[in-house]
Amino acid sequence: MLFYIIIGLLLASFFMEVYLEYLNSTRRSPELPDELKDIYDEDRYRKSIEYEKVKHRFSLVSGAFSLVIILAMLFLGGFAIIDEFARGLSSNPVMIALIFFGIIMFGSDILHTPFDWYSVFVIEEKFGFNTSTPRIFITDKLKGWMLTIVIGGGLLALIIWFYYQATDWFWIYALALITGFMVFMNLFYSTLIVPLFNKQTPLKDGELRDEISSLSKRTGFRLNDVFVIDGSKRSSKANAYFSGFGRKKRIVLFDTLIDDLSVKEIVGVLAHEIGHYKKKHIFSGMIISFITTAITLYILSILVANPALSQALGAKEPSFHMGLIAFGILYSPVSAIFGLANNWLSRKNEYSADRFAAEHHSAEDLANALKKLSVKNLSNLRPHPVYVFIYYSHPPLLKRLNVLKKTGLKK
């Protein structure tokens, strides 16, 4: 029964995604909508529509491929075969699990590498976004594998060891480990992980720094926490993000952002990122992540030892790693609910950060920056509301512009 429930959940998830993609496609119009005429011109709008269509088709093909692979693994007993192979190499349960997950994760990554390559060097190249090279693509892949082995393998080994040492209470130890890692990564991600892939430099002296200095004084944010990253080595798309907290906090501006926007508009984006810090969005996000992780681990601790989970995947004897695979699929509806809640909160926080930027700098400058970035990135400006509700962590541009307009009028 569990086997067929697993199959049903996988199929339901895939066809739900297909339907949502279709629903989103119904919002596309061959004519430039009136509400976009001051944002897109006719040519750029048609290009954005084509970009969405290409990504939609590619998403369907790659999603169908992933579904076929996992269904084949289930119906042909692939998980059980890998389990038996791992048991033939070691009798240690932790090592067996690491071999098992290592084969699955690296096998999956290799199978999906052609799709990643096509996305970067065909789709992104066609629409003028790709600035990466085959060498960067391959070295990024190798570095990703290295981090997976060192960090992912280490964390997984400890969690499995906790399970076999303290079955009933392992979730407490696992929660402490994951929470500690989460805090550590928030503090040191930009200084330890990002340099493996990109170069970050403090913002140089000049007009932009002077304008940011003025903003810093108004908002109480240290100017030396602003860095520029060489995002242009992989893509022409522009972005900015906030990471860390306390003395380890920093705002990172992509060099493409600095090239595409005026000084005032960049300061508007920066004010938005400072808003996330001042409104404690990073901290509140960590608290929510802690709660959802605790709930997930507690339920996992109750169910993972049930032999039926491993048997559903064809295993001859129960194990933590086989139970974890089955649990991950069966738990997906609950994870989806958590995802909806997180996306709703994230959109709410984006509005809050926008209002902060409008109040401490300029609603007009931020609005102009958002327009330019949306056009530059060929963003879908008229997504279906249901699609937004389920997938979007940021509000659609038109809604953000409406909020900024109201905030600017109040100001």
C-alpha cells in the first residue's frame, strides 16, 4: 500500500506542476498589455514571452525525465539494488548509508548534467544572459561535489550516527546540529563558501560610495559591510542580497547591478536590503526554519524505524537510509504546506523592505530599479495569482510598484 501511495504522490506532484505551468501560460498575451507599456517595449516584451515559453517547455521535459528516473528506480527495485551493493562494501550502518546516498546523489547529478548544460549554454545563451564558459561550468560542478562530500557527507554521517546511538531522541541531537550549522552558514557563508566561486571586493570610493555613506548614516548601517561580487563571470542578470548578522552581516551587490542602474537606483536597492536587516527578516526566517525542522525531525524519528517504509522501496531489511527516502516522499505534502507559508512570509517581508527603502531613500528610485531589472532579466510581469501563491518568494513587479506608489504618496 505504501508503495502505491508513494507512486501516487510522485505522479500527483508532477501533474500538479504541469497544470500550474499551464495555468501560468494562460496569462501570456501576444499584445503588450496596457499596464506594461511604461515598462516593456514591444520587442522586449515579445522576447520575454518567448523566454517564458522556452523555459516552460524545458521545465516539462526535465521534470518528466526526473519522474521517469525515480519511477524506474521504484518499479525496478533500484533503491534496493543500491542498498544491497552498499551492504556488500561495508557492515557499518553509517558507512552503508553514506555509500547509498553518495551513489544516488552523484548518479542523479550526472544524469541531470546535460540538462544543466543545455539550460546555460543553449537557453541562457540564446537570450543573451550567459557569460559563463565550459571551464567555469565544469569547475563549478567539481567544487559543488567537493562541498557535498565534505559538508553534506559530514552532516549526514553525524545525523545517522545520532540515530543509531539514540534512536528515540536522535531528533534532538540532529536538530541541534542542523541549527548550529544553519547559524554558522549565515555567519560565514559569504566569507567561506562564496570565495570558492566568486570574487568579492569592498565597494570602492566614488559617487556611489558617497551616496551609500549618506544612506548608512540615516539607517545606522555600517558602510564597510557593502561588497561587490563578480556575478558577470556567469550571467548578465543583476542581483543583490543580504547575508549574516551582527559583525558578520554584509550586503553584496552584483557588478552587473552597478553597470545597469544609476547611482540613485542602486542606493534604492541597497536601502531595500538594509530594510531586511533592520526589520530582522533574517533572524525571523531562522526561527521559522528551526520550528519547521524540529517538526520534521520529530515526525521522522517516529516513522523512520517502521519496516514498512524500507519494504515499500523493496529493501530486504529495514534501515535508516531507506526509510529516509520513503519518508521524504510521503512527507512531501507537509513540506509543501511549509513552503507555501514560507513563500507568503517572504512576499510580506519584501513589501516591508520596499516600504523601508521608500521611507529612507526614494520610492521612485527603487521602482525604477525594479523596472529596469525586470526588463533586463525578461521577468514574467503578469504571472497567474495561483502560481504566485505557490511558487513566488517575491511579489510580482506590478504589485510591488503599487505598494511603492502608495508609500511614496504618503511620504
